[in-house]
Amino acid sequence: MSGGLLTTSVGSFPKPDYLAQARNEFSLKRISRQELAELERKATAEVIRLQEDVGLDILVHGEMERGDMVAYFAEQLTESMAIGGLVRSYGNRYYRKPIITGKLRWQGPMTVEMWRYAQSLTDKPVKGMLTGPYTMVDWSFDEYYGDRVQAVLDMAAVMHKEAAELDKAGARYIQVDEPAASTRLDEMDLVSQGLSIVTQGLQAKTITHICYGDFARAFQQIVNLPVDQLDIETANSGYDLLELFRRDRFGKELAMGVVDVHNRRIETVEEVVAGIRRGLEVMPPQRLYIDPDCGLKTRTWDEAEAKLRVMVQAVRQVRRELGMD
Amino acid sequence: MLTTVVGNYPKIPNRPRPPKLRAAISRFERGEIGADELRRVEDEVTLEVIQEQVEAGVDIITDGQIRWEDDQTYLARRMDGFSIDGLIRYFDTNTYYRQPLVEGPVRWREPVLVADYEFAAKQSPVPVKALVTGPYTLAALSANHHYGSLRELVLALAVELRNEVLALERAGARIIQVNEPAILQQKEDFPLLRQALEGMMDGLRAEAHLYTWFGDIRGLYPQILELPFAAIGLDFVKGPANWDVIARQPFTKKLGLGVIDARNTKLEAVEEIVDLVRRASAVVTPDMLYVNPSCGLEYLPREAAQAKLTRMVEGVRRAREVLA
């Protein structure tokens, strides 16, 4: 791990078939919560083993216990949130959109047990993974607040409590994802305010992953978000986003995506090397992390593994060229 | 004062009702059923959502756009000049559509919406309006790899989509609604929008409606009243500034009053709806009002969508009594 260009991944991994099946069985009440939880742990162990085998530096637990990044938390905030009906996301895909029904309040740890389990399986650091308060609120219906600002601030207090629990448990990296952040530029201050509440006073290094948005227009606000590391997708835009960092000095850490998660095609090592070199034009290796563009859950297990192997091979080649190994 | 909807309706219900359309599309994609069988299920679901709108008491309905994967690709896939690319976020929602790519001259081949309109109109006991995505919005939400400018693409689409509008009119559509939400995001393009729509709607005898959503018309008023439409639909939920805007000058057309929040499950109270209608009545006489949700209903679960419509109709009934 000398000198930088550490490799990691954004968060989710594809669920093995047996787990996808078990989740379905559980929703039909054919298997118990206990039986499902055992399979989630089995799959988590496989995700950790895969990342160790591929040779990543900072691991994720893979989110085997989560269906949807918002619903996972909403389901546990039983006093203030409910899971609503199906809403279409795109094409023939639907999700259950949560509803805020009362004053948001942290009821107990939601992610610590699974993090602890994943961390117990490896000596490499495993990231704690949270959904940001702005995204939690933006992707839920609100039948209680009628005021987005208050809802986000209360949700931020909930997520801060959760982050503090992960911190206490020993997580060295805590990632707070805000994929909804770049949707509305006029609310970037609210995104930032929410994140500053979540990350306040943590020992862990904090990260936020931003995607889908009009990144260029929101650039100034995004780089000022109160986290130690910004994680962005760059491969799927032909690395054009990096140009923004050329113009403005960026003092934090940057994790850049070098494989496109929405595409089946496995990138070549040469392509990824070229991408990393572009990253190195704007960031020193000590502050540059290499990962996929986004969570890998939309790929098959084999595609995810192949993409990660190419990524690690490319990083090794660049490290050799720079005399880092 | 009539009630209507803006466009789409949720495609699948929640348990215990079966998600027929989702299942049929999956089976179609796996090659287990053919296009005819898929069409049959689409017909069946269209009948269900017509029934739900009628049950709620809505005066003028749509076919729910059950067959549309989104407002862009349903047209783009059936015209020449487009291919369909990757997923992209629809405005500020958490809903995504596949972006049309313009790769050659756009050309209307044959009616896209006429059979859908005829089916719905024949089956519905209340009037059905036909919906067309406007040339500006279709262009703005596509990637233009062929024309030299957005302007050229918009004007070309207006010429082609005119064929669709005329075909709908010939098929008997008495209300034809053109949707142009994208203009609220790029207001400086208003002269282009005007030129495109003036050409596209020229000489049309059907009652033409222009609907917008997810914003306000600050900066477009009163010019928007000069466009060749009998009614203009505005979103007062995401565009609360519309209240002040329409109070500034007489609103000389029918107003599509989008005051029922179609992006949140929380039901408006009847009295709240009465107040909103009363507020609008200060600017537009009640007989010039269409009361409707703020946008299409697909951002809600199916049952919540119907509950919203039922409440809207209750509110409007009460408003009619109060204002009479």
C-alpha cells in the first residue's frame, strides 16, 4: 500500500443467485429472517474473499443485506418511516418507495453488526456504508414534515448517530452516499449541511460518492462538501470530469471510477491505465484512489470480478511505472 | 370547472392485485409470449386504469400512457432518425429514461398514437384526451448527433409531429395535449418553442392544450398566452411562483390548474383544494378551469394515485358548491 493509488470499490456487489432467491422466498414468508440472515453472511464472506483474492486495498462488505439503499434504512426506522407501494424507476423496474410518517429518530444501530462481521473476516479495512440524509429524504415521500430542510436535518442527525456507532466500532473509512445530491443545484447547500452533521467529530476518514448529476455545473459546491474524500464516476464519461480538477486545485482525496458499471464489456488494462494516467495529471498518487464508477450490483458476479481484476492489474502497472512498488 | 389528469398513470398495482404488465413485459423479453399477447395485456391494463379514473370521478381522462416506457422513447422508437441509448435521469425525479439519440433526419412514418387513442376513446364512458410530447421537449431530452443545432432539430420535429397531431384529429380526438415541460428549464428558447408550435398546431380544429410541469413560467408570461392553444397547464406544486405570475395579467385562456401534488402520497384536504380553486378563481373564471394533478401520476403507487384523484374530485365538487 505504499505511496498511494489505493484500490477500493464503491459499495454494492451483485447478489449470488441463492441469495436473490432467498430474498424472494423471505418476501413470500417461506423462510425466516434467521435463514435469510445466514445466507447474507455467507454471501458477505464470499464478497470479502473475492476482494482479497483480487487484491483490493480497501474493502466493502458488498451490501448483501440491502435491497435498496434507501429502503434498507427506512425499514429499520420503524417509528418514523414506512415502506410504501411500488413506483417505477425505469423500463420494467420498480421499487418500494418509503414514506416519512413521523419525526425522524435513531432507534439503534442499523449497519454495525454487518460491518463488524465483514471486518472480522479480513485484515484490510472495510468501509462503513451509509446513505446520505439528502438522498434518504429526496427518495422518500414525506407525509410528516412538509419542509424538506427540516426533514434533511433530522435525517442527518439519525445518520450521524449511526456514523458515530461505526466510528466507535473501529471503522477507518465511513462512506456517506448522496446520489441524489446533484439533482438540484439550488439545494447543494442543504446537501452540504446534512453531510456536515453526519461527519461531525468522526475519527474515520469520510467519503461521499456522487453520481448521475450535472457534475460540471455543481462542481464548486461538490468539491466543498464536508468529507475527506470525493468518489466520482469518470470512466463512463470518457474521463472528461477530470478536466474540472485541472482548472481548480483540489486539496482533498479523490476516488476515480475507471470501469463502467452500466456496461457488460470488460475494459482492457490499457484503457484503464490510460484513465489512471489522466487522473495522475490532476492529482498526486497519495491522494488518488482507484475504483469502479459506481456500485457493482447491476453486473453479474463474473463481470464484477473481471472488471476488478483489470482494474488492479492496471494499477499495478502504473505503480511499477512510477516506481512505487 | 372540469377535472382532468396530466398524463401517465401507474402501470402496476400493489398486492394483492397482480402486477400483470410487469409480468407480461418480463415474459415478452424472455421470448415466452409474443407481441400480440403483450398488446392484449396492455389493453387489459389500459381498461383498468380508465376504470380507476372514471371511478374517481375525473371528467376528462387519458389512457394512462400504459404502453409508454417514457414520454420520449415511445415516439422516438417509432420515428426514423433515432436510436435509443443509455439511462438518464428525468428532470429532478428518481425516474430514468433511455435517451434518444438523433442520428439522421427525423421522420414520421405512420401514426404512433392513433390506435391507442381509438382503443381508449371507444372503451371510456368519459372523454379521453390525446397526448403528444412536444418537439422542444423531445429534442431537449435527446442527444443531437445529426442536426447542426437544437433549433434545426426542434423545427424538424415540429414538422414531423404535426402529422401525428393531424392523424389524432382525424381519428376524432377532441382534445389534443402537447407536453412541453423542458421549456421551463431553458426559458431563453421560448421564441424557438413558439415558432415550432405555431407551425405544428396551425389550423388545428381540436381543442389544443399545452402542459408544463416541474417549474414555473416566470419570464414566459404573458407571451405564453399567445401560443396557439386553448388551455395552458401549469404546475403550482413545483412552481409555486406561478400563482404570482398569473395574477399579474389577465389569464386569457383556460387554465390547467396543477395543484394536487402528484409526487407525494400525502393527501390534500378537501378544504385545502377548495382554497386553491378559490385562489385561482380570482384570476380565471371557474368555467375556464381544468383542475388536475401537478404532473403525471406515475411517481405515486397506483392506489395512492387513485386516492389523489378521488380527493381531487371531492375537493372540486365542494369548490363548485362554495363558489356557486
